[in-house]
Amino acid sequence: MTALAISLPPSSHFIYIPVVFVLGIVLGFLFGARAARDEIALAQKKAAGREARMAERAARRAASAPDADK
């Protein structure tokens, strides 16, 4: 009967795995921060467009409404 020989992983294993793990965390943080900045900029652009459209509608309404003073 043959016994399974279970040995310790090589020393490169103890270096490679943590490096890849930390690299994944750093890249995830960078890409996540970039996506968050892009989303905030898009939301601000939408809000500015919405405000501009509301102001344009209000100006058109004020221009087309009959004067109450006359």
C-alpha cells in the first residue's frame, strides 16, 4: 500500500499567493474608485442638465403666460 506523500508547498508559494492577493486588493480599490468617480460625474452632469431644462421651461412659461398686471 502506498502512502500519499504530503509535503509543504515550496517557498515561492508563500510569496506568490500573498503578492497576488494584495495586488488584487490594490487593483480592485483603484478600479472601484475610478468607477465611483465616473458615476458621481455622470450624476452631476444629469443634475445640471435637469436644472437647465427646468430653467428653460420656466423661462418659456413666463414668456408665454399673459401678464396678470394688465
